Amino acid sequence: MRHQSLAIVGIDYPNKRGPARRFELEICHPGEPVELRPEPNNQFDEHAVAVFSCRGIQLGYLASERAVFIGTLWRQGHEARAIFQALEAKVGWLRVAFDGEDPVLPPFTTSKPAAGADGFWPDEIYPDD
């Protein structure tokens, strides 16, 4: 089964105890293990899957359609392992692998030109219209 990147949603909601979700996401490093925990008694979504950092702090939830997918795989006997991938403005990302495989971060790509030896980043040059 292939590796997948999954969104972590609800990152701006407060945790009941401990650090805020966004704060915890800010200190996560790419490649750190994260834990996926089913929440069948969640009052809003019986398929909810919570995401916790390696320090045991909740980061958020899997998006609902992905939570159903992961839950189905678990019921079929598949194992899922996950690592933190990245944080963007409104969503976090994790990388998941199945059936005993370790998740691997995808190659990092950037659309910016490489910095020169002096650390200068040139402005992008746009074509004349």
C-alpha cells in the first residue's frame, strides 16, 4: 500500500488540557512520530481520528473523509504508522504508511530560485505582457 500525506484539521481549536494545538504543531519536527487514535464516542463524528504528537499533545483530527478511510483499513486489519510532515497556515500535514512500513517524507520541493553564496534571494522575474 502506498504512503499518503493527510491533513490535520482543527489545529486552531484549544485543547482541554496542556499546550494549544498550534503551539504543539510549531514545535513538531518533520519526521517525528505522531499517533492516530480512533474516537468512536466522539459526539460530532463517530469515525473521528485524533492526531497526537510524540509528546502526547493533541494536534487536531484527520479530515472526516480520511478518518473513514483509515478506520476502514484498521477494521480490515491493516496497521498505520504516521509521522509529522509540515505545518501550513491553516492545516498541518502528516505522512502515513501501512502494514509495518515506516512512513517516509516526500522530497522537498521549492518554487523559489536558490540563494546565492551570500544568502541573497533574487526577486522573481515576471514576463512582460
